[in-house]
Amino acid sequence: MILSVKFQAMVFLAAFASGAGFAMCYDVLRLFRIYAAHRPITIQIEDLIYWIVCSFVFFNMLLEINNGEMRFYIPFGFFCGMALYFVTLGRIVMRFARAIIDFVIKLVRLFIEIITTPFRLVWIVIRKPVLFLWNLFVRVLILVRDYVKMLNIPKRKKRVKLCLKKSGKRR
């Protein structure tokens, strides 16, 4: 099928835009990796899933726009869109996103510190008496344990046997 140059340019621009869009999605994945620790195998699995989704959406787009015909300029436009995004706008977006995320993290930490400060101040005041009472309680428990060991109280089975023997003697 012969395609007009105008239609080919539209398909190229659509592939270019989808490449830039997928590069933006990859930036979100990169931000997630920066702020959450990942193992190398996890990164590889995430990348594999990302590229499977990219290829599925890309070829679905090809089916919709170009009736499934693959031309050289389509994947070229896709990868040019990704590369141009990463070289130009991607750097700016990543810096801006990291600055925003760092600011939000600092804000949340400040909020948590403000909320927990009264509890920490109360703990500073009552820490010594509470620790003293706790240590006293532990010492009492140790003494009780040692006292019970010294008594050498017979176990329940022995008591039952003693009761049976006593009851047998009386009859």
C-alpha cells in the first residue's frame, strides 16, 4: 500500500511522541528506583516488564494508525523521541522531580518531628522513674523465681499420687 508523505510524517510524529511519552514513564520508574532500594535482579525484571509493555503498546499503536505495517522510520522515530527526551527535557524533569520529592520528604519528616516532640519531651521527664520501677520489677521477678526454686514444690502429678495413697490408707 502506498502511503502519502503527509501520512508518513504523521505516523513518524506519533512514533516520536510515543517514544518521548515512554521515556517519561521510564523516568517515573527511575525515580522509584532512586527512592526505594532495589536489587539488581529486581531492576532487570522491572526493565523487562517495562519493555514488554512498551512493545505491546507500540505495536498496538501501529495497528491502529498504520494498519500494522512496519516501516523503518516508525521505530526510528520512537527511539529518536526517547533519545531526544532523555538528552533535553528528561534531565530537567528528573532534577525538578527529585527536588520536589526531596522537599516533600523533608516536609513529612518535619511534620513527624513536630508531632512526636511532645511525646519525646514527656519521655525525657518520666524516663528515670519508669526505668527505676522497671528494674525494680525485674529484680522482684528474679527473687520470686529463685524463691520458688528454693521451695521445691512437688509437681501436680506427685500431689495426685499422694492424695490417692492417703485415701487408700484410710479405707
